[in-house]
Amino acid sequence: MLKTIKLRLQTKLTIAFVLVLLIPTAIIAIYSIHNTTNLLIADEQAAHLADTQLETDQISEFMGGARSDVLFLSRLDILPAYLKAVEVHDTTKAKILLDDLHSLLLTYYQNTSNYSKLGFVSSSGLDIVGITSQNGAVVSTTDPGSIADMEYFQQTLKLSPGNVLLSDVSLESVQISNVQPILYIAAPVFDQTGQVVGAIVADMPAQSFLRLIVDDEPGETTYIIDSDGTYLSGPNSGQLYGRDLQTGISFLKDYPHDAPGILAASQGSLFGSPDQPNTLQTFAQIPLPGDQSFQWTLYNTQPTTEVLNKVIEARSVIVLLALVALIFAVIVSVLITRSIVHPIRQLSIAATEIREQRWRGKLLIPASRDEIGDLTLTFSSMANEIQLSARELEQRVVQRTRELQQAKEHVEAILNNSSDAIIEVGLDSTIGQVNPAFGEMFGFEADEIVGKALWTLSPADAIDPLREALRVVNYDSQPRRLEIVMARQDGTQIDAEMALSVIGGPDRKPSSLVCLIHDITSRKRIEADLQKLNVLKSEFLSTAAHELRTPLTTIRGFSELLLTRELDAVRQKHHIHLINEQAVRLGQIIDDLLDISRLESKRALALTLKPLSLIDVAESVSLPLREAAAKHRIDLEGLQTCPSVIGDNFRLTQVFNNLLSNAIKYSPEGGAITVSGQVIPGYVQVSIQDEGLGLTPEQLSHLFEQFYRAHASHTDIPGTGLGLTICKVIVELHGGQIWVESQLGVGSTFHFTLPLIEVEPLRTERSSDIVNPEVYAGVLLIS
């Protein structure tokens, strides 16, 4: 409390001293910022306006020079003299005068580049003599057409001596002279009686005076605008000559608030206008010489960024000075208040030492007989009593803290080392805390899931059972277990066993729930796999028993006939042949089972490798099958041209035999079976196509699995479901691949590939020795 009193007192005193110095400083700073801002803006406006006026003066001076040129030429005595010689039909004199006039105009034209054409026109508007440029050369021209109907020419003929007409720039000039936009400067020519007998006309391209306009600074843009708002020059060509092109583009339309005042004023500037709040605008009318009914305005714009940057810089300096003054005020106030509140501060320090149990039993305050001295004695006595009580309490707190820490560490060890996800759930079903196993199980970080509803972890179809379980536990406070599907952060689902129980609060009422989640996905998968294996085992035992019983029954039946009956030699041979066939069939079934057993137990499956001709293997397999399957036609195509491969003759014969036998078995109605071969990069591809039952996409996905029979419902078709599995293993051991393409009801095509001899020599799995490429024979053990 003493410290609080001290702080309040020192704060009040410090604030008082600071305010005494700060208020005048702030007033001065605000006044300085305001005046500096206005001065900077005014200086920038004046500087840009001066630049604008300088450009208008340059254009005016340029146009004045052109006016002087035309006025000088119009006063030449040779002009009326020529017309008088023509009038009295003195052709010799007229020709001499015309040649002199042509030479004079040519010399004048060559000494200046401001005009595209310079000429003398009669009062009827016909060219008498003219000078222009064509393809870079100066030539004489006489336009046979008349300009008598041109408005500027009619106005020129009405001028009094000494006056010059300056026409406006428009695109009519392009249509007439087929050049860039120009303006006309014309002066009338008078005879000795004061009658107008013609005019000197100069065609000036607009570019002649527009090149005087230069944008010196970044972002600066300059325009020349006619009195009716038409853009005559500017950076955007699409804005120009809106009056003549009838585009509707006009300065008055673009800036309806600013434009009328700008075009009416002789000069001025705008900073932050309604139309362009972030632009500094300067403008000045161009004083044009001669008689004209229009007025041009030079209009310049520049972003206010530069001006504002200077304003900000000036404000920053002023604010910095104000801050320095404020810091000085704070330092002075602190020094003064420190001497006032020092005794109270010492009491505050002593109170802090007592609270932190490090009081030395002595106050560092000079002895005095005032109220502070009495307070010091009372405080010392009270502090000693508090210190004794604090020591006793501290011992009790240390003991209790140690017990709580041990309990906390025990609980944290259980939570952190549990393999199950543990979640604290509020009574409103929101997640409060989670243990590390939760993040490993669901993929969420703690801050990503805390505060969200528990059913956020459940797919849509499992939310209702979870809500019902939470409701029941909240209602009766009894633990509850349930199996439920839950969703990870990545969207994958898991099977989980959830246990819900209530956590009691200080008043023994439920304060929250604890939810323990055990991932039973693997158990569910194993149960499903076991169930599937049981089904496959039952199907296999049934199939194997049937497959083994059929040849055994045949062998037993015919052997009994041989033992019990006297048969002739032919019938005996026939019965013995059937017994042999069934014994071979029985051996094949047993061989398939042994091959699968070797693969499952990871024992070696031997391959004897040597160069093989696939056509020889295919013919050796198809020949007996053709005799046994009368309804089917087996065709061999393309194998004759296929190169040799390195392989095991017995195992590849087994592959051909299994695939051809399947094609015959699953083509009960007969049909063509085609065995074809072709060479692809590095391999020979063999294809066996039938016209049998075909397969569905679901059957195709399981076709090479052990014991799987696609058409198990056809009990009259023999088979163990092992043949294609063995074929896949044999082909892959040879370095090839096997696959199938099928359409239900149309038939199937089995493809497999075998490496050519030219591919990289085979390596064994157990050593890095390379099989001798010159021998191509040997035994390869694949485990």
C-alpha cells in the first residue's frame, strides 16, 4: 500500500511538471507543423506554376515568330506586282516575277523546319506558287483545288493590313493535306489600291510547337487543351481530338468540377481538388499572336507524393524536437519528485522485502520526530511479527507443494506415456486438453483442436451416436464405453474404442469429462482379414478337395476295372492312358501347391536359364491342347519372327500351359484362341486372347491373388485358383510383367513380357556375379 501511495504521488507530481512544459511545446509544434505545411505546398505550387508559365512563353514566342514570318512575306512588293502583270497580260514580266517569288519562298522554306507547306494563294483560293517536302526533298507544288470555301481563308481575306490569322488545330487538316494535324497561319496580300488580291498561307504541323513541351519530373504530365475542352496534345493518343473524331472525350467531361475554372483562368494551380485529390495541377493560358476565336491552356499535373514527402519530413523534424522537449520535461520532473517521495519509497522497499522474506530488520530512513518517524517505528515492530509468521507458513507451503508436484508428475507421466489418446471434454462437449498420443493418432496440433466440439473428430454418420453418449454420461455421471468411427485431420477414418467418464468438481458436481480413445483399426482389419482368410480357406479346401477327388476317382475307378475284369489289350491300354492323364493332372495340382508353399515359406524357386524360342514353347503346349479341345481353334501369330529370350523352359511352358488351359476352360462354347507375339523396346510381349466369359472390373482387381477364382460359381470348370498367381511369380522372376485386359461377355486377353537377350545381363539376388552373356545358361535361385 505504501508503494502504491508513493507511486500515485510521484506519478501526479511527474505529470504536473510534464504538463507545465509539454502544453506550450505541443502548441508551438502544432502551429509550426500547420504553417510549415502551408508554406511547403505554396512553394511547390509556385515553382510548378513558374515552369508552366515558362513553357507557355516558349510556345507564345514560337508562334510569334511564325506570325512575323507570314506577315513579312505578305508585305513583299513582288506579290501585287506579279498579279498586276498577269492582269495586263504581260506574260514575260509575270514569268520573271513568278520565278523570283518561287526562289524567295524556296529560300525561306529551306531556312526553317517549322512549316510543312509555304505558299501564295490568289483571292479566289487557287495556289499560285507553293513549296513543300515530299520523301525528304523540297519541291514546288501547285494544288489545282481551291481553298476558297475554307473558313480560315475566308476570315483571312477579311483582315485589315498588318493582321495575321492563326487557325485552331483540328483533324480537318489531315483530310485535306494528308499529313499530321496542323494549323494554318495566314495573312492577306493587298495591292496599291488597298484591295485584297491574295494571301500568304503557311501550314504548320502541330509537332513543331508540341516538341517544346517537356515532362521533366517522374509522374509529370502536360496537356494543351482548347477552349472547348478538346485535348490537343497529351501522352494518351486516345484522348486527343475528341471534338473532330466525335469520341465524346473532353477535359470538361473528365474533370467536371475543376475544368471550367481552369479553362476560364489566365493562370493558377490546384492542390488536392475534388476531381484529383492526389494531384498538383498547374495551368496557364498560352498568349497566341494574331486574330483567332479560340484560346489554348497549358495544363500540367504531377502526383502530390513529392510535396507530401517534404511535408512529412518537416513534420518529423518538428515532432522529434517536441519529443526531445518531452524527454527533458520527464527527466526534470523525475529529479524533482524523487526528492519529495524518497522517504515513502524506503517504506515501500521495506514492505517489498517483508513480502519476499528478505527484510534485514532495518529501515534506511534518516531519524526524524515527525509523522514519518513514528510510522517507521510502528512499521519495524509489525515487520518482525510478520516475518516470524511467514517462516512458519512457508514450511507448510513447501511440504504441501512437494506433495502436489509429485502427484502432478505422476499424472503427467501417465498422460504423456499413454499410447491411447486422452481428451478433457467440457460439459458443453468442447475439447479442453489433449495428450501427445492424441496428436500422433489424429494428426492435429493441440492449438488446432482445443475449443472445438468433440464430434469434430467424427464423420457425419457417427456424430449422432457420439452426441447421445455424451448426453447420457452428463446425465447419469456413469462411465460409458462404445465403439465408433473417427476421422483424422487428413480425412482418413479409424475404428476406435471410446471410454467416457466424469471428472467431479470441488462441489462434487461434474466439471468436465475425460475421454480415452483406443485405436482398434488394426484389430478390426485383422478380424476382417481373418474372416476373409477363413472364407478363402473354406473355398480353397472345397476346391482342392474337388480338384483332388476328380483325378483320384478316375484313377480308382479305372484301376478297379483293370483288377476285377478281363479286358482286351485295346481297352486295357485305353484305361491305363486315362489313369496316366489323371495322375499327371494330380501331379500338376500338387506341383502348384508346392510352388505356392515354396513362395510363402520363402524357399528357393530354381530357374534354369538358357536361350529359348517362344514359338517352340508355344507349339509344344498348344499341340496336345488342340487334340483335347476340339471346339476351339488355337492360332499362333507373330511368334515365328520374335527373337530368342533367356528363360527357364519348364517354367515358361508352365505359364503358356496355364494361360492356354484357362482360355479353353473359360470359353465353354468354343471359339478362337490367338497366341501372338511382338517386339517392344527391350522385351518380347506375348498375348493370349480368347472369346470366353470375360471379367468384371472387380474380378480383375483380385485376379492374381492366391486361391481366387473369378468364376467360382461355375463348378463344372476345374481349377484351384493358383495358376495365375504362379504365372505372375514366374514372369516377374524372369524380369517381365503380366497383366490382363477383359470385357464381360466378350473375352479376355492376357499379356506378359520377357526380356530380350540384348538387355542388361541378369544378376542373382544373392551375389553380384553377372550371368555369362556368351553362355546364357545356368541356374538362378530366387528366394
